[in-house]
Amino acid sequence: MKVSRDEVYAAIDGERDYQDNTISNKFGHQRDEVCHPVAAEILMMEDYIARARKAWTDEKGTGPALQMVRKVAGLAVRCMENHGAPKR
């Protein structure tokens, strides 16, 4: 099922909102107070990629795997928000 780039970006934006709200609610931090090093962001992305792979290989369907991919995209966006977003 192909979706538009706008729908993809909306899903990522929603994930980023969720990440920011979760950090604030769980730990009492504001968005600007949390800045993980780039290496930590990469490790988190790798963990969620592994979770996506496991969901797919366990034949849970593409839905659970794609939920993990959305999380990875959100983490990548957060990393670039905090450390810079080089243009192509």
C-alpha cells in the first residue's frame, strides 16, 4: 500500500510529538532539555531496527514492523533537530 510523502511526514511528525510528550511526562524534562549524543541516537535507531526485523521475521505482519520504522524515522528527525540537518 503506497502512501503520499505528506502522509509519511505527518506520521513522523506525530511520532516526534509523541516522543516529546513521553519524555516530558515520564521524566519531567522539557524538549529543549533532552539532547542525546549522536552516538546514543544511532544506538536507539539500531535497537528499533532490530525490533522491526524481529516483528517482521516473527510474521507478525508488516504493521508492527512499520510501527518500529516510524519510531526510527522519529529518532532520526530528533537527532537532526538536536545536531544539525545537512542538506543534500
